[in-house]
Amino acid sequence: MLYLIAYDIADPKRLAQVAKTCEDFGVRVQYSVFECHLDPDDFDTLWLTLLDIINEKEDRLVAYKLDTRLAKETLTAGIMVCSEKVVCY
């Protein structure tokens, strides 16, 4: 399953931890957005790890579960955030 993870983290230390955790599970497509192709167990692991990092009173974390067939219909424009991993549909 494809998950789109987005976040807005107030504290720089937590921000770095969230970004590193997301990098371990997916590919950065925007500065605070990751695409993660995960099975349900791996998603649960990622989500619980992120919940342990964030402060729910200051931060925002969102996960969108997407149909991978629809990813082929995604439109993009502009520059891509540099990443060692490359996503091609």
C-alpha cells in the first residue's frame, strides 16, 4: 500500500527525528512529505514510532492511505527535492 506522510513539526530536534524516521521507511517527495510503500505492519511500526517522537500539542502528523494504481495519475510540476532514492511511476 502507498502512504503519503506529511508533517509540520515545531521543534528542530523533533523535526530531525521525524525526517530521519520517514527516510528509513520511504522517499522524500517534498521537504515535509514522504511516499512510503509499506505493508500494514510496517506502516503501524512507522506510525507508532512517529507518535512517540512528536508533541501532539505542538506538531501535526498526517498519513494518507492511497491506491497505488492512482499514483500513476499523479501530476507534478517544479523541482524535486534531492533524494538518494528515486521514485518513478
